[in-house]
Amino acid sequence: MPGGVTLVERRRGFGPFERLYVPTLVRALCIPLRHLLSNLVAGMRGRALSSFTQPLAEEPALLPVGCLGMPVLVAGDDGAPLCVACGLCAIACPSRCIDVLASDARGRTAASPERFRIDMARCLFCGLCEEACPEEAIVLSPVMARAHADRGALVHEIEHLLVPADLLEPSLQRVRELTRAIRPDPPQLRVVAGEGGV
Ligand code: SF4
Ligand code: SF4
């Protein structure tokens, strides 16, 4: 659900009723109580719950489209990354959490990364990597799941980072709008080079 803006008009000072504090506290507690009761009734009648909470450990939190979550690599139709291992995202990254190594098995620059990892524990979700990328190969997804008991598990390797392009369309649209001034023509999906190289 896209986020909206609600303007809240703030009053100066409090009335005598609010100064008593306890009635206001009771009123505030009525809100979760109302949700609790309506969910209990809905659950007993087999209806959908009206809860806004998410079971975070079991399900990743999905943020609205405008929010910047964890960066991921865009996979093309063949499942391969669109990344050409140019390293611009790693240079732009202010926290130096991107580690990219170009495949040079044939002793020359290849069009794919041999290693691409992001240390999510250090990522600031600033979006500079997606702005720097000339291939729309890295975008900030609407997924945020950074809590883990093992810090090493937050280092995401290329196999954890790859997400099909069609699942990332809202994020890609956001990047296109952001970079329209400097990149009027978005990059087209590349034909992945075969054994003959590029
Ligand atoms: S979002 Fe920012 S901190 Fe995170 S990988 Fe991209 S450039 Fe680095
Ligand atoms: S994700 Fe983009 S900027 Fe980063 S190395 Fe790949 S092509 Fe270059």
C-alpha cells in the first residue's frame, strides 16, 4: 500500500481534561483494545483480521514502493545478473559494503561479476548504488530483513541477491524517475554473451 501524507493540526497547550493525564492514557489504551477485540471477533467468525502488524521473524517486512529497503541484483530473463561488473556502485557506496570482482577467466574484462556481495550490516539504504549503476542492475528493494543472530549471515552473496526483474518493476520505475534527468534513455535488457565473449 503506497504511503500517504496525513497533516496533523497541533494545538498549543492542553485542556484541563488532558492535564489529568490518566483519562488520556485510558483513551489511548482503548485503541489497541479495540483492535484486539475486533480481531478476536473476526478470528472467531473466520473473517480476515484487521491487524496492521506483521509476523516479522517469519515474514519479511514489505515496505511501500517509495521506501528504500535492502539492495538486490536484477536478474534478466535467463536468471543471470544484468550487472557488468563495472564497479561503479562499489565506488559510490559511502559505507564500502559492496564487494564486486569481475570475472577475468580469459584474462580480460568480462561482462559479468565473478563475485558480488553486499554486507547488509553496513548498508545505509541510501540508494547511491542504484543511482550510480548504468545498467539498472542493482536496485533497492521494498524488503527489509536485517535482524540476524549471526552477523556473517548478513553478508549477501550473489545467489542471495538475485531477484527477477519483473518482481522489481516498481523499484525500477522509481529509479528511472529518479535518474531521468541524467539518463533519458533507460538501458535495454542485454543479450548475454555466449562463450565467444564480448
Ligand atoms: S544503499 Fe548505500 S550503503 Fe547500501 S549498498 Fe547501496 S550505496 Fe552502499
Ligand atoms: S551493479 Fe551496476 S554499477 Fe554495480 S558493478 Fe554491476 S553494473 Fe556496475
